[in-house]
Amino acid sequence: MKVVVIGGTGLIGSKLVERLRVTGHEALAASPDTGVDTLTGEGLADALEDARVVVDVANAPLWDDAAVLDFFQTSTRNLLAAETAAGVEHHVALSIVGADRLSASGYFRAKVAQEQAIEAGGVPYTILRATQFFEFIGRIAQSSVQSGTIHLAPVLVQPEAADDVATALADIAVSAPLFGTVELAGPEQFRLDELARRVLRANDDPRPVTADVHARYFGAELDEHSLTPGSSPRITTTYFEDWLGRAASRG
Ligand SMILES: NC(=O)c1ccc[n+]([C@@H]2O[C@H](COP(=O)([O-])OP(=O)(O)OC[C@H]3O[C@@H](n4cnc5c(N)ncnc54)[C@H](OP(=O)(O)O)[C@@H]3O)[C@@H](O)[C@H]2O)c1
């Protein structure tokens, strides 16, 4: 079956393309690097020819409020129109656990706008809301620096490995559309500030991490459960310390 992976050159996308190919599917990695741009529509019609499924794991290159909203709204609109024209049977998209609770953040508002466009778009769909990737914790810390100190709210997180997110998406892509949203989360909970300390320590990064209840997370203040899944998420298998050990051995 032909599956087009929008953002197929990115962190999740490249892993997903690999998994689909290993299981015998024709997976096309679509991104500006391969001549497909969802924002302008360039290359979309050709890429979608004979495709049965599209998985959208693209991310916006710019995260200021207006640019990120435009990226997810315009890209999703262009993509759904091209899918309708091509007769695509299933649109799968990757969103974020808690997106609807963090409307003070322009990035999360844009992800909710993406979800709403999919729900209204007329193409059978499944939305997977994932928690923070282990691979993303360093970037969260980097975006939270104030005068050389990293300020993070000590709230609960249930992060997961990008490999496991790609595996879940590969399964969803070859299953029937759910016309709904499922959540995916890691096997353990942590405090966000403590998790960042552990990642920084593993990277020999000496910067201190301060627990700060008012620290903003991509523009939004967090409460204890802003980032945790609801009552019945799918649970992934990789534990943080195992991932950290594997990341260290890869150098
Ligand atoms: N980070 C987290 O913890 C987390 C948690 C839950 C969900 N998510 C969601 O996961 C998704 C994927 O994240 P990621 O970290 O894998 O992203 P990433 O590594 O930054 O990759 C982004 C991909 O999007 C592509 N792209 C950018 N502009 C495009 C355009 N105009 N048209 C088509 N493709 C375009 C890029 O292509 P080029 O390389 O050619 O530029 C790249 O392949 C995002 O939607 C994010 O919201 C993230």
C-alpha cells in the first residue's frame, strides 16, 4: 500500500518511513527537501498519486504565533484538498497531549487548529496525540533559559521515545480510520524539571535547572496535569534510562 509521509525527512517521519518499508509498504518521504511543500502546494498532487494513506508529521520551521498558525492551517487545508482529489482513504496526523489545555501558547493553538481542520475536512482520519519525545527534552530546556538558568515548572510529564511514536503511527497508518483521537504516552511519569536535569547531566551540561511554578512552556503556564494524558492512553515500551543509555552508547 502506498503511504505518503508528510515531513518524512524529520525525526519521526524518517523513522516512520523506515518502519513502513520494512513491513512491505511503499512509503514516500515528502518534504521540501524531496520537492513537496504543503504550505505552497508544490509537488503535492504528484506525491499523492495512488496513495491510500497520508501521515502528516511535518513541523513548522518558525514557531512565532502567526507563522506557526499559518503553517498548520494552510498546510492542512492544502493537504486535505489534495487528498480529496487523489481519493486518499485515511489521513493520520501527529498532535500533542494537552494541546487543548494550553491555549495561552501560540504553538498549541496552532496544533488545535490543525486538529479542527482535520475533523472538519471530510477525509477519514485518525489523530494521534503524543506526549513529549525524550529527544525533545533538551530543546525544552534550551527554550526555557533565563539569564543562564533553566526555569521549568515542576509538573508531571509522561514522555516517550520517538522510536515508539513512529511504531504507533505505522500501526495506525495501516489500520482503519478511527474518526477520532487517541493518546500515546510513555511508561513512567517524571517532574519536568527533574527530567531536564537528568538529560543535561547526561550531556555534561552544567547549567542549573530551577523549579519555577510560573515558568512558561512555549508561552503557557502549566498546572500539575497540563501535559499528562487522560485515563486510557496507549502506553509505549521504552523506559527513559534505557533510552538514555542507548543514546549515550551511540555518542
Ligand atoms: N517534539 C515533541 O515532543 C512532540 C510531541 C508530540 C507531537 N509532536 C509533533 O510531532 C510532529 C513531528 O515532529 P518532529 O520533531 O519529527 O519534526 P522535525 O524533525 O522538526 O521534522 C519536521 C519535518 O517537517 C517537514 N516540513 C517543514 N516544512 C514543510 C512544508 N512546508 N511542507 C512539507 N513538509 C515540511 C521538514 O522537512 P525538511 O526537512 O525538508 O525541512 C521535516 O521533514 C510535529 O507536528 C509536532 O507538533 C512533537
